[in-house]
Amino acid sequence: MQVVILAGGLGTRLAEQTEVKPKPLVEIGGRPILWHIMKLYAHYGFKEFFVALGYKGEAIKRYFLDYYPLNGNMTVNLTQGQVHVHNSESEDWTVNLIETGLDTLTGGRVKRLQPWLKNQPFLVTYGDGVSNINLQELCDFHRSEGRLATLTAVRPPARFGGIIFEGNLVAKFTEKPQIGEGWINGGFLVLEPGIFDYLEGDKTSLEAEGLERLAEAGQLAAYRHEGFWQCMDTLRDVRLLESLWEGGNPPWKVWD
């Protein structure tokens, strides 16, 4: 199955970093969050990617152009301009970098990729969220439900801890629970080709129009993921993910 990653948004809530780079290139542990997402898919055998570009898409292209030579030793013949790369540690991925417009909405970006995708189910996610979701189980669930689309429902961590009272006194504080909020769309979707009938053009939102119309038609299933999920919307989120990575056992790192 082919994987679509939506990577064209402006990332305005993370302006501290996205003024100079697109949000998917913001680094966690020295690697762009886009790389972390792709490593998850590759772990489950999904290694053909279509990255839907928009804002600062040239930076994402440059990252992948440089990926192979910069991950190994290099000899440069300055007289002839020849470059020889030694022992490059690279990934066995095929990465298609497709321009989908600066102002195109999420549904429009998926629609623009229709000519590139095979006439079969495909996977879609956002370029700013990580999880330890079992993607094989997600695909099995999608097939068993027999609908045009399946989204992954997650319960994000509460932003604040809680207070337990004893009368008018504070007895103790509680941790910020993973199930502190209601279920939301966490990305990691599986879509059938029939989804394109619900996406009309560049100004179509995948969420507000595509998925809502599918829900009304009884064609949208929800796979409930109880494990780790975290989006990267703010600098606070970046720092959280970085601290989890530095801790040595980041919960979304399911690969070796």
C-alpha cells in the first residue's frame, strides 16, 4: 500500500521554527519529525511514500536529495567535480515529492495525488504527529469494516494535571493522563479509491468536508488507538517529544 503524508501546511502555531523551515522538517532527536513518521510506516512494510508539498516544499526536496550522500563518508574530487559516497546508511524507501499548491487544503492535496496513486486502498497521515499505532492491525480493521475510509481515533494527553480534594484542602495532584480528553481524529487513515468522489478540488478540507460527508453516508469507520499519540503543534509539543527521545525509550519508536 502507498502512503500519503500531508506536508504542505504553514504550521503557524509553531512559527518559532516554521518561519525558516516547514513543520515536517522540525527535528526531534536530530531527525525531522517526517523521518520519524516514515520510519513507523516502513517498520510495517509500507515503503512507498507520496509527500504532498506546499509551504517551503523545496526544503523537503532538498532534505531527501541530500539524504543519501550526507549519511555516509564522502570523497570529493575538486578538479573534476566528482563525488563518491562511501558506506552510506540509507533507507530502502521510494519517496515521491509532489507539489500540491501553497494554499490547497488537505482534501485538495489528496485529490491532486489521485493520478499518482494506484487504484487500490492507500494510507494517509499528517506530517506532524507520531504514535506507536500498529499499522497492520489498522489495515486489518479497515478491511473487516468494509467502508470507504477508516480514521484512527485517539485520546490526546490532557494539557494539565488534576487536583484531588479533601474538603477544602488539596489532597494531591494527579498526572496528566493520556485519556484526559475525548476522542479525536489522530490521522493514520486508510482510504479506498472511492474517497476521491468526496473530494471536489483544492478548497476541499479532508476533515470538514470529506470525512464528514463519509460519516453521513455511513462510510467512515474509526479504529480506536489506546496507546501513545502526540501531535506537534506548538513549541511545547516539540520540547515534550524531544525530552521523550532524550530519555532513551521514546514510545513511538517501534523500529530497531
